Amino acid sequence: MKIDKRALKNKFIELFMFIPLQKQLLASNDPAESRRVENILLKAYIPYRIFTRKARGSIGMAYDTRSYSSHNLAMYKGSSLPTVVYEFFVRRKDFDCAKKLITHKID
């Protein structure tokens, strides 16, 4: 089995990346866009961290759960999925390269 040293090095760097010290590359609520950006960063060997945030707080989510369960709505009929925002953070020295890669248009 061949070990990719660059990928292993990136995983080690990612362990010690503290989000407050990094620069935000992208914030998106589209899971497909988030996966596209993640694949680009993986292929370019750019270490990154993803922080997920729910737009509705814990009190709001608890209220929704309680009200839906008490009314016995099957699979939350007519409601949208909970909004989740994916925030990508990279090291400051990698920011310009990463920004250029994710905004590159395919002709």
C-alpha cells in the first residue's frame, strides 16, 4: 500500500489548525458547492477546516422538534430542511491560491 506523504502531511497540519487563526475562504449553504470546494482543496493539497453552523439555534431546533412531534407530522410535510451553513477556513498563506482555484471558471 502506497502512502501519499503530501496528504498525510496535510492531515497533520489540519489537526493543529485553530479556526480563529485562519482566514475564511467560503461560507455556503449548498452541500454540492461545499463538496466541490472540498474536492478542489484536497486535490491541491491545501489544508482546510470546515465549520458547520445551523441557522436556527438550539432553542429554535428544540421548539421545532417538539411542535412537529406533538402534531405527528410525518417527515415534516411541507417544511424545508434545516439550514446548515458550511464555512471553509484555510491558512492565511494558502488563502490567495485557494481563492483562485475555487473561483476558476471552466470554459
